[in-house]
Amino acid sequence: MIKSIHHLIVPQREAEFDALRRFLASIGLSPGENWAGAHNRGAKFEAPAAGVEVGFGEGFPEVSLVMESDAVDELCGLFEHNGARILSPPADQPWGARMFIALAPGGLRMAAFQYLKPPAGRNALEGGLRASGRRFGIVVARFNQFITERLLAGALDALRRTGASEADIELVRVPGSFELPLAARLLAQSGRCHAIICLGCLLRGETAHYDVIVQEVTRGIGQSAQETGIPHAFGVLTCDTLEQAVDRAGLKMGNKGFEAALAAVEMSDLATRMAEAR
């Protein structure tokens, strides 16, 4: 029986493969299985939901991939920022949605749309990528600063692109990743922030120290979020090598600081919507 389904894209040049891989990671798809064999390379990316759509008649976009969004104008800016060429800017469609079409690296034609009104029968509550009017705290570790500053730049870029103002971003620096949970909790308890973004970088050494720190940092950030009720985004890299960290701080695997900030924006909006729905 079928276990999963995915759309296969095979660029003709390796540079296009790498560019498309970076692009898909940068727009928020979760990296999955990767492989490198004697004759080919591959990478899978996962989305919150996927399926097969079959259409007949007029009005369907001539694209290879279609994505549904809850903030299509912001997503269009994200596409353009990460190397896609916008072929058709966001516009309202006769079928009750707003849509744009883009050409991603590697020649992939994509369409993204947002329903102007939720389709009948849907009863899902989701957060949007709208940061305007909310305050965000960023706690960043100085240890491995070469990496963490890149994560910080990505997080700030994501917040600005989703509408956050400079005055609504509070930055706190701590010595290392072990100190992130306490600073994040203090910031959450201050009542000044709608969401906290935690950024750090841990590299495996030759002792058990790495494993102990990773567990404590992960547990501490999670506990702070659960006990304060303020969303915390986890942007702490846990890598075996410096090369892996560099790839995740703006190169082959996108920028995890950017992704963490998007998660913080979405969760802050979701928390507001859930409070209003009570």
C-alpha cells in the first residue's frame, strides 16, 4: 500500500539542484531524507500537508507545484527574497482566492494561493505570518558567534519581512546556549513579548558534554514555553561539524534563524486567535 507521495523534480545541472534545495528550505519546507550516491544526489522536503489534486476545465495555473498559504502576499516576498522570479504577482482570482505564480531556482514553476474566505467544511485554526503589532524577543548565544550572528541576521530578516518594526524587537545576548533557557524565561515573564526566538549553536566534541548540554537546553526552552504560555521558537543548531552548522546558517540548508523567526510569528498569531476563540 502507499506510504507517502511526493513530487519529483530533477534539475539538469548540479548548481540548479543546489539552488533549488536551498530555496525549498528557505521558504519553510522541512528537510527530510538526503542521499549522495555514485551517480546521483537527492533531498526530500516535507510539508504540513500534501496530496494530489485533479482538475478539469479552465482556470488552473500552468505550474508543477501548488502551495496553499495563509499569508500569500508575505509568502510572495519570501519567494522573491530567496531567488524566485515572480511571473504573476498576487491577484484575486474568480474562484475566491488570491494567487501568484513564480519561477523557482532550477526552473520549477510554482503557484501559491490563499483563500479569501475559508472553504466550507473547514474547521481548522491556524496562525498567519503577520508580525505587525506584536513584540518579539530574540535570545542569542555569543559562543560560536560566527554561526549565531548569521542565525540572528536571518531571524531579523524574517521578522522585518513579516511586518515587525525595529521598536518591537528586543535582543538579549547570553554567553552560551546553556544560558538560553533562563534568559528566555525571564523575557517571557516580563510580559513584553508575544513570542521568544532562541538562537545558538552546539558542536559535538570528543566528550559527553555535548549530549548533556543539548538535552538541558532543549528541555529548558520547552519548559519555559509551557510554563509561561509564551511561544518559544527553537533556533539552536545541534551539529556534528562546523561545516554542518554553516550549511544551516545560510548556505545549503537555508537559515534556521530565519525559520525559527517564522515559527515564532505564526505561533504568536495562533496564540492570539486561540485566546479570542475562547
